[in-house]
Amino acid sequence: MAGVIKGVLKEELKNSKQMKRAYERAIEKLPPGNVTIKKIRGNFYAYKVEREGEKVKFEYKGKASEEAWKKHHDAKEARVKYRSLLSQSKKQIRYLKGALRGKEAI
């Protein structure tokens, strides 16, 4: 019985590692940084925001169009979703490794 449970845990660990790699690849495909929209004298302007070391860098992108803002807003939401899923998969991997730890080799 213990061998069956251990086999299931090993399979789940393998699946969790695959999902972790998939989430990391999905995050890498997203555009870096974030876009913020600033309202200046009644007009909306887009700025790309990135962190370089300790500094936060704002890069002017021009007048903000609705579709450009939507595209970057969707990327921001996707990044939040994938980071959350990545965090959950890392916790699950840690848990499964702990559950499989024992006197026998994994």
C-alpha cells in the first residue's frame, strides 16, 4: 500500500515540476515592466515602468490609446496570475518532496 501512495506522490511531483516550468516560460513571454497611464492637463499619456536595481525607471511611450492600454493591462493581469500559480506550484513541490523524504531513496 505504501508503494502505491509513494508512486502517486512521485507522479504528482513530476507533474508539479512540469507546471512550474510552464508558468516560468509563460512569465518570460510577457513584456517586461508595466505601463502606467498618467493624466496631465486632461490628456492621458503612457509610461513604461521598469525597475533597474534600486531605481524605478519611467520611459515615455506617447499618448495613450485605449487598445495599447488594454494590451498592457491584460499582460499585467496575466503576470499576476502566473506568479500566483508559480508560487502555489513551488509550495506543492516543497510539500511533496517532504512527503517523499524518508529512509528510502526517492
